Amino acid sequence: MKALIVGAGGQLGRCLAIAAPEGIELVARDRTTLDITDAASIDAVVAAEQPDLIFNAAAYTAVDKAESDEDAAYAVNATAVGLLADAATRHDARLVHVSTDFVFDGQSGTPYAPDAATNPLGAYGRTKLAGERLAGEGALIVRTACVYAPTGGNFVRTMIRLMGERPEVRVVADQIGTPTYGPGLAAALWTMADKGVTGIHHYTDAGAASWYDFAVAIQEEAHAAGLLSAIVPVIPIATSDFPTPAKRPSYSVLDKSSTFAALGGPTRHWRVNLRTMIAEIVAHG
């Protein structure tokens, strides 16, 4: 089997490459080697490589910047998905597309099912939802949230850095979701693709946490592992105390029942995966 990873230079793209099962022939393309907003470029690569699977790990993820640059976000998060879907159809490949919890408005008091009503609050969520609709009926679409990994820019690595530099950190405590360990997400995507799963599904780690909860756990685990020499106060703040251009959902926990059924069991709790990631940083720098 041959797989094309689009967005291979990003955090999830690298995780997908590492998690690839034995026997898979990988073709990796990042933004310097493939313009996913250009139909001719996409078709040329897919026609030349003839992949069985196309993983779209590329995305415009600057949530706040998207509010003033929605056209650019739409080009990457929506138009490009349609172009990849068209190329996949023409060349008999299956598309695996990654979406986001930001397609929901955060007003639910219970985890969002894959068929729950969508109502994005900002440009990022709108463009990602548009991308889902352009992915095509035969695609596998997996919504996730707060992805992090041992390398790349993410909340965990940022918190560890700030906690080592500042006398205190202030973190929003009234936005609830679930962190997601990138290697676990990548493994799940490979498994679901191998099983021929299609449609919209949800994947995050198990459990739920506010950004404040997550930050406190990061400090505890990093300090225990020797990455931080001291404990600093983590101050919970309200979303209103930290205004941003984009409005974020206050509750975006995802119902993963269909995904668990496809994978044959539940994911690990986010705290367990956080500990795994900290251990990876300690082991490899």
C-alpha cells in the first residue's frame, strides 16, 4: 500500500510518518513541495505517485489571525480539501481528512456526537466545516482537539517554556475540552484507514479538562520528570480576562463512541498520554 501525507512538515504530519505501519510506502509533501491550493499541482503529484491513501494533515490553524484573513484560511481549510478529494476520486485513492472541535459552538452540556448540529463561532471553525463538506462521501473525516507532540509548537511545550521563564502563568479556566496526543491520533488514523472506515468520527484522548487543568498537570508532570526546577503559581482566569479576536467554544468535549467501536476500544486518558510525552522529551531532548 502507498500513502501520500499532505502537510508532512507539521506536527501531525510528522506523527503520521512515524506511526506508519510496516510495508507502507510513504510519500511526504510539505508546503515547500506541494501547493495544496493549486489543482494542477495536486493532480500532478497524485497522478505520478498513485497513492492508495491520501492523509490531509495540512491546515490553517492560526485561529485568531483567521478572523482578519478568512480568505487565506478558506483556501487551505476548504478549497484545498475539495481539490484533494477530486484528485482522490480521479485516481482511485481514499482521502483521510482531519478536522476540529471548533465546528461546534460550545453550548452543549454533554459531549458532541459526530452528527450533532454544527455552529462554528469564528472563521477557523467555518473554514474547517466547509472543508468537511468538500471532502466527499467516501472520505474519512476525523475531528480532534488540542493536538500536541514531543516536537513542534504546541500548548505543552509553550507551558513548559513559560513556567521556566516566568514567576507565574495565567491560564483560561472556563474553556473545557480534551487534549490529544499526536502519536495516538496518528495511530488511530492509520487503523481507521486500514479498516476502510468512512464518514465523520471524533478522536481525542479520554477525559476532559480546562486549559487551566491541563497547565497544572503539565507543570506537575514536567517538575516530577526534572524538566522544571521549581513550581510557579498557575493562576486561573476567565475567557473575558484574556480577550482574543476569535471567540472559542466554552465546551467542546467530543463523543468518541463510534471511533472506539472502530478501534476496538477506548483511548488512553489525557493525563497518561501527557506523562508519556514528557518522558519522550526527557529521553530525546
